[in-house]
Amino acid sequence: MSWFSLQLPGPLQKYERVIRSVIKELGIDGWEEEYIEEGVGVVMRMEKEQAGTEPQVLHETTVYHILKDHFCQSLDSHS
């Protein structure tokens, strides 16, 4: 798998590991860059939706499960 730098701003960079972990766990081959971009989009949307609510920091486990569900649905649509 070739990895390129994710476009997550400072405080959200910690989710890079989560995005990569889900992609590796699901064995996504051939569309890594597409799924990395999708993962960044999902994390950014989650952060935007949560803005103004407490706590401000998304829990990594929540991000992991949401990303995994999102990627699985996306994989189903590719097959």
C-alpha cells in the first residue's frame, strides 16, 4: 500500500492512524487513495457536525466504527 500525507488539520491528524487501520483491516487494495480521501471527508464531516457540542474531541473508537461502516458500504457499492 502506498500512503500519502492526509489533509487533516492539526487536531484531527490523530485520526490518520484510524483511517489507515480500517483500510488495512478491510484489505482494501487498488483504491487506497480513494478510501483515504473518503476517510478524511468522513472525519471532517463528523468534526463539523459536532462543532458546538461537548465534548469537542471525537472518540477514536467512534471514528473507527463509523469509518468501518462507511467503507464497508462503499465496498458493497463497488462490487
